[in-house]
Amino acid sequence: MKHDWAWWVATVGGVGLTPLMPGTAGSVAGVAVAWGVNRWAGPWGGAAALIICVPLGVAAASRTAASLKQADPSVVVIDEVCGMILALIGLSWTPLTVAVPFLLFRLFDIIKPYPISWAEQRVPGGWGIMVDDLLAGLAAQVCVRLLLVWWT
């Protein structure tokens, strides 16, 4: 399996094999990917990255989870990468506008408030692996936008 394309996509080149906090490591990788895409293609690059990353991630997560016989293996971190891209889309790149979405994303991904928990429990396969992180990324994005409106 480790020579399979799905394994490499799902684990983001092995980032998911980090022994401690692979989800956080995947989120850090997501920040790096979002930064690179934003730098290369601007804010619309994040949207394009999600259009590519989400279906590819769903397929890779499905295949990897099936091969490991686990519903949501901790080595699969492509969902964290996609969630972080969503959390950071269209934001300016300052330490605060990266740190706050990162922390909010991790918080929402860990505690899974409704409707994140509801979606995670009811959506099967690769979409189930991906949907909770996309919702956590969306929640982080909305919270940051509201904070920015309030702050300015």
C-alpha cells in the first residue's frame, strides 16, 4: 500500500505518519500548501486547489481507509490540508491571520461541534473523512471573517 498513489496523497507524502499529533502535522502542511498556492496563484488559487484537492483527497482517503480497514485512519491527513486551505482562502498573510484560523480549525476539528459531528457520523467513506475537516475549515473562515469585521 505504501507504494500506492492513494497512500501518498492521503498521508500527504508521509506527513500523516508523524507519531505525535498527525492531524496537527497535516494542518501545518495545509498552511504550507495554502501559502504556496496563494503565493503562486493568488487568492483564487486556493479555490482552484480545493477543486483539485478535495475529490483527489476523497478518492485517496477512501482507498487508504479501505486498505487499512479503518473508518478514519489517523495517517490520512489530506483532509486537514483541504480544511486548512479553506480556512485560509482569501485572507491576508500575517502572523495573526494565519495563527487564528489555524487554532480555530484545530479546535473545531478536535471538539467537532454540531453540525460537524453530525456530518462526520452520517457521511460514509472518503467523503466522511473529508467533510468534518471541510466544515471545520469553513467554520474557522467564518469566525475569522466575523472577527475581522468586528476588529476593524
